[in-house]
Amino acid sequence: MSFVKRLTGLSIVAILFAAALATDGSETSTRKAISTAINTPATAGAVEVTVTEVEYRSGLGNEFFGSKASDAAVYVCVHYSIKNISDKPLPVISFSGPSQPGNLELISPTGTHYDLDLGASASYATELDSNSKILSDLNPGLTVRDADVFEISREAASKSGWKALIPSDPPVMVPIPAYTGG
């Protein structure tokens, strides 16, 4: 692997870390969440958001910039797209999308909120065909694709009722399939 690719991976981690520190910890909008399904777009203010895929993995990245799930854990990789449906550029203040107050979350069947695994998300970014915007605006009519990664226990992931929460205004809630691996 070239020095440039390794440097790019490390740059991604640094930017993601800075984005995580920059969030103010405020809660997602108090407006009622929009419910939708995987591959079904939802309009939330100036954006159209779609969770496009959910996959479960034990390891991510490559030999130089990888991550392995803890014992008895699994990575949940949530792929999504965000389209600017407004007539003006939208500033990106978080790597989870335009003008978002925080990052995508997973919500367990019991209501526990899970934050993304920043290191695993950065490792996974080295594998993706992502076109996410971190330091630039999302112009009208454009769509970005990205993914966030969460580490949860296999036992918990095997229960049905998990949801992905996209912190838009209003928030978007997407049911995700339970883990069925070994």
C-alpha cells in the first residue's frame, strides 16, 4: 500500500475525530421521527436521506488500517445516502451529513442508543466507494454516499427491533435486520 493511501486513511481518522469533538452533544430534533424502510428515501427538511444497506462484519479495513470486532461482538455497517433537495448549498458540520447536530445512531430493541465506532468507521472508509463531504458544502441536487460503523455484542444484534436513527430535522428512523451470523 502506498504512503499516500496510508496518509489518506490517517487523515480520515483525524478529521472524523475532530468532527466528533466538534459536536455539542445536543439531542436530535424534538419533532416526531419519520419512519421509513431500507432503500426508501425520506424527506427531512432540505435533504432526502436513504439507508441503502446494512451489513454485519467481524473485521474492517485492510492490513495497514484495519479493525477487528471485540470477542463476542460484531460490526454493524450502516450505508446511507443524503441528497440536497434545496436550492442552495448546505454546509457540512459532521461527517454524517449536511447540518446535522450529531452522528447517526443505532437504537436497540430496548431503546438504548449506540454511538458509532469512530476507529472502525475510519477503517471501513478505506474499503468504501464513498463520496462524502467533510469540509465542503453539499450543493443543490447532489447526493453523497457514506457509511457509519457500530460495534455491538452478537447476542444483542441477534434480537429483532433495531433501528438506525438519522439525526436530521425531523429525524429519520429506519428498522434494520437482526444479525443472523454465527
